[in-house]
Amino acid sequence: MSVPKSKKIEVSLEQLRKVFTANEHPKSTLRKIDQAITENLHGFLGDTIVTSDYSLEKIEGQLKDFQIPNEPILVSEQSDFLLKNIVKNSVHTAAPSFVGHMTSSIPYFMLPISRLMIALNQNLVKIETSKAFTPLEKQVIAMIHHLIYNKENSYYKNHMHSPLRALGLMCSGGTVANITALWVARNKLLTPKENFDGVERDGILQGCQAHGFKDLVIIGSELAHYSISKCAGVLGIGRKNIKKIPCGRDGKMLIPFLKESIEECKKQNLGIIGVVGLAGATEIGSVDNLTEISEICQENKIHFHVDAAWGGPTMFSKKHAKQLAGIELADSVTIDCHKQLYTPMGAGICLFKDPADSHEIRTTANYIIREGSRDLGKFSLEGSRPGMAILIHSALKILGHKGYEMLIDHGIELTKFFAQKINESEDFEVISNPQLNIMTYRWLPKKLRHYKGKKKVPTEHHEALNRITIAIQKRQRDHGKSFVSRTTLNYGELQNTTVFRVVLANPLTTKEILSNILKEQRKLGKQIMDA
């Protein structure tokens, strides 16, 4: 695609000021894009995005210039470039047939409210730049805290807007929320004592010496999110000090092995920063036995963190919330708002059962986040942050508890339907039975059906099934009509098992769409087998 030469623009301070203040002409490309998105978001995306046409290498070839242009270009020219080269080749995450990722369609009202958020350009690090957004963010956190912990009204009256503590902290996503939770847990473990002023001041080495620890560890499921490895790196304990607990066939952490690991750590004088339970494992959607883990942690005085980045909103459902029983006992909980709260990317929350835990990571500065101020930046890992709370607040109010309940129930019931359809088929096999709305399955041709549900499949057949599953997934992805992701499971008895993975949270996804996805995979599988 040839790109026309840029029209030279006379640059002056007055011209630059117009870039910040002028409105686009009604016939401009930018105005047309804005109007198209506003009037018909899904139609615009469906008509504009054509992911199958261009390879990643071709896209990279169009983005190889590394020098900032000296002369400005017209806004319309840049808009044309974005449409032809970026929008066209983007991933259609909102498509109801794209069921392989955790990014769903978002409600239409998020667009104008997002523009409002950008126009206001609030900075949540300090009250001077977020006078109304700071209390709004605190209210949002209290609303999600109440969903998970369900404390009495007086509790929120006392803590919601307190300048001295925080019910939780807004983050850019689940990874930062998990890091925040375990940062708090580490500091609680290495508390100040005689000749030790705390780990934030004196560091881990002196902290371990003061408390008699040989080293520090984090304990979690072998299905724990990769962000836990990042936590170990950021907190300075090293990834080798993550103790991974085996899971059963259902993907739940095996409690006897957890108890054994804790006892072994005690014998070796290893300080346990925390135990991480899962409420919706990324790969298969499994939920750990949170109540049992909590009891063990309380008995051993260990911080219990629940990574509910995916599954937390299941608490909206009267029918399915019981699967997360025990989450209210956790010392901290991670929620990803840009997953099943249906907000745009870039919003997560770390919740604390005890608001005083926020003091463990408090930082102040004379010029910005002063002692005693209401500045949220004194608690959060991130400094400058956008006002994402306005989007979450709007979603919670407009969709409401009942709306979210319907969305959660729809996703889980749709997943059960898909699992049943696969079980009834002659050429597929469910690998991880769905607990929430994530599941895995693989290609299993009729001549190998006698291996269905078996713990062991002969090596030559196992490797062949892996290869065919990979080939089907790649061809379906390249066709661009639908998308199912794949992963290789390595937990419990499932070792080196390549599977299809679906995430069914998009309310626009229907049973018919899922049936067509399976039909396409069946056709591709036969083509590969016959080749």
C-alpha cells in the first residue's frame, strides 16, 4: 500500500494551539470515525477490521520508521494511516465468534464516558488533580469490597472515605493487583522490631536476619497466573522461591500437599509471604478450595491472597457464587475490571479485608502525597493514574447487580452447553470440565474414541493428537472467521497435553455460533487427517 506524501504545514505556536483547541470539520476523517463508532460500534469494527489479510511481518514492515518526523502532518492524514494500517489489522476482540481470549465486547455507553474521562484528564495520584474522582474511586472500591466481603453498613461508613486507610487500591490490571497484595503480605511478614525498622527501609536481607528466616517464599497452585512469577521478581525473592502445589484432575490445589509444603518451610526456616488461592484459573477456570486454604493460613498465621481476577464477578450470581465460598475469608483479593466487569482495558482492584493493611505500603512526599492527605498515590504502586473509576462506576450503576448476574449466568450456562455438545460429538473430547466459563477440549477422532477419558494415551497417539489440535487451531485462526485459543496443560495427570481453550463471557456469543465453531474445527480436522 503506497502512502501519499505528507502535506507540508506551516508551524507556528498559534497553529499548535489549534491542535489543542480546534474542533474537527464535520467532513474530516477523524469526525467520520467518531460518528461511525458512536452510531454503530460493532458494525464499524466488523466492517473495518480484516485480520486475515495481513501477516504480522507485513504489519511490522509498515511500522519500521524509528525517527520522529520533523514536520507535523494533518490530523486527517494520520487518521487515514490508522484506519488503513492499524484498525484494519487489529484483533476483533468484541466479535462473538472470537471465544479464545478474555477480552469481551464492552457496553456502548463506555465510549462516550471514556471520552469524558479523557477530556477531564484527572490524575488520581493526588487530590489536587482529582477532587471528585478520588472519592468516586473510593466508592467504587467499596462497592466491589461489599460484593466480596459483604461487611455491615457501619463498616463502610467508617472506612470508605477515610484518609488514613484504604479498603483497596485501583490498579492497571490483575498483575499489578497481585503484586500489590503480595507486597503488603511481605511487609506484614517482615514487621519492624528491635534493630530493624521494617523491610521498606532496611531491606529483605536485614528483615530475614531480624526475623530468623533463611529465605522467603510464596506458595501457590501449579496453575497460578504468570504474574505470581513477576511478584517474586519484583519483591526480590526470586522465582525459584515460588512453591508450586500440585493440582488434582479438577485443577484444584491439593490440600495435603499444601500442608506438607508449609511444614517443610517451617523446618527450613523459610518465611512464607503468602499463600495464593485461585478463583478462576486462567487456563481452565478452576476454583481452589478457598475455605480450607483459609483455615490452614489462619492456623499458621500466613497471609491468604485470592487471585480472583477472572472469577470474582461470579459473586453476582445467586446460583454460582457458592463456587467461590471462602473468598470472603481472604486477607486480600484481586479483581480485574476489564474482564467480567466489562470495562475497557486498564482497570483492576486489589482489595483488603483489613483496611489497615494499606499502611504496609504507604509512601509520602512533601510536594505531592503528604502525610494525612487524601491522596491515593500514597498507597498505590502506580503514581499517576487515569480516572478509570468513572467507567467502573458507570458499569456498576447502569448494569446493576441483576444485569451482572444475568451476564455471569449466561456465560456459565453457555459453557456447560458447549461441554455437553463436545461430549456428544464423535471427534472431540472435553479435557477440563467447566467450573465457571472457561473450558478446554481437544480433537479426538472416532478411531481413537476408546481412549476418551483415559488417564494415559500411548505416546505416539498423544503426540499426534497434539499436532492435529495445533494444526486445526492455526488454520481456524488464519481463516479469520472465529478464534479459539490453545494451550498446553501441565498439571496433575495432564502432562504436555495440547488443547483448545474457550472463554465464554461475551454476551453476544450464542449456541449457534459455538456450534458453527465446532463444525468448522471438525471440517478442518478431517482435512488434516485425510491429507
